[in-house]
Amino acid sequence: MMVLFLGGSASGKSELAEDCAVALSAPSAFGSRRLYIATMQPFGEEARQRIERHRSLRAGKGFDSRDCYVDLSGTDTSGYDTVLLECMSNLTANEMYREGVGRPDWDGLADKICGDVSALREKVQNLVIVTNDVHSDGGGYDSETARYIGILGEINTRLAQQADAVVEAVCGIPVTHKGALPEGIGEGERKC
Amino acid sequence: MRLIVGGRASGKLGRVQALGYGMCDIYDGAQGLADEAFARPVLYNLQELVRDVMQNGGDPSALLQRIVEGGTQVVVCDEVGAGIVPVDRFERDWREAVGRLCCALAREAQIVERVCCGIPTVIKSDEA
């Protein structure tokens, strides 16, 4: 199953996605079969604090963790049935500003990133993806930022087409736009 | 408690009035932090109250307890997180604080509504 979680900042999307990945992955006697792919680069104190906050949210949920800043398709997922990828907004920014990539390359970037996600999708039974809603605050951005919003929007739309379920997090509440979540997600107590 | 969220000017105030509340029932968070904020049935513009608390060096997450204990019936807040993360540190922290407070309020609320073009959609209801 492929599930896409979308939401604004501090909308509770990460926790919903984690719970979804836990519900989807089969219990195993051989340890964790859930892999968390982290895309945030630890630049600066604030990023480190965010990463730490996410780590503590995930603690006890049985995820192994691997960093992947670019070229998602190269991540080794062997032995895992469920992958939680967080998040498309960081991954897209990382790909846009990686060494050797310039504006002319941005034309094909949505294709490249969606291709990487498809390759990952082929390798695992369940893929849960977190992405950001950066599309509803009225604009007024410089052309480069507008371009980023456009590329991420295209990626989100294409992933939503591919996904079995698309869920928006609103105040920690799952609002389903497509398909259905595994039973019990978002119904219990949530910490945000 | 009922939590009503939605974008700016999405018709939230109209929804509050449709529920039977008048302007005298409403405390506007833009007026800043005061005891009065928790004494009226409706707390409106919660995001501005959060801003005021933060500008004065306070802890916005403490608003949760005051709202719950004060017995506010309806809390209204703009959704502010769905844009590019701001460069300005305060604006970034403010968005984060508003979002987290709304997640916490949604857990306490019996009903959560999201308003779009004046149309409310119930996204959580503890009522049968």
C-alpha cells in the first residue's frame, strides 16, 4: 500500500504517518522491518532540534533509520517491508540545491524525483510518504521560491495519483481525500 | 468545546454567528492577552493571541489550560502553516506554536470544524 500524508507546518502529519506505517508493517520476530528515511540535513541548531523532536516522536515505534538527502532510489531497503519517507519538501529542496544542479536542470526535477519514488515503491510492500502543503498562503515569493512551490506541487499531485490513499492532516486529524487508511489510525490519543 | 479552523477570511466568523453567538459573546485575540479572553463564550483570532503571548515572552502552549479551564465554548483560529517556512525566526516559531496549540485543542474539543468558503465540514465529532 502507498499512502501520502500532506499538511502544513505543525499539522500533526508526521505522527499520523508514523502510526500508519506501524499499522501497515507486519509484526516480525526478527526485529524491526520498518525503515524511516530521513531527508533533513542537520544544518544549524534549529534543524538539529527538529530532528531530535522527530526522533523522540518515533521512539518505541520500532523504526530503523537511514539518512537520504538526494537520490532516493539508491537507498538500501532490503529486509524492510514498510518504509516511511519524510519528507518530499526537504528532498525537493536538497535536489534543487545539490552540487552541480542548476536552474536548467529544474525542468526535469519533478520527473527525476517521482522516478526515484517509483523505484522505491517497487522495492517495498508499503510506502508511507510525508509531504508539505506549501501552497495556501497567498504568494508574494521571489521567482526561485515560486519555482520550488511549483515543482513540489507537481510532485505532490503525481504521488497522489500513484497513492492508494491520500490524507491531509488538519490539527492532527486525518482528513482523507482518496482511498482509506488502515483501521484505527487517527482515532486514538495523539500527541503533537 | 468546539474548535473552528480555516484559512483567513474563509467565513469562520459567519459560522460562529450561525451557531447563535453575537458579537458581545466574542473575544478577539487581536486585543491581546487578558483575563477577559477566557471569560467569553467565543475566543476568536486565537492565532493573534498566540502572537501577543509570544511577543511578551510568554509560553503559548499554556493557553490550552486556560481555555479549557475557562470553559470557552468555541475557539476560532486561522490555519497559518500552509506556506513556505518563513525566513524570520519569530514568524517561524509563531506558525509552529499556532499549529501545535491547534493540535492540542483538537484533542480536547468535542467538535472540530474546518470552514471553506463559509461552509463548515466537521472533521471530528464526539457526538453520536
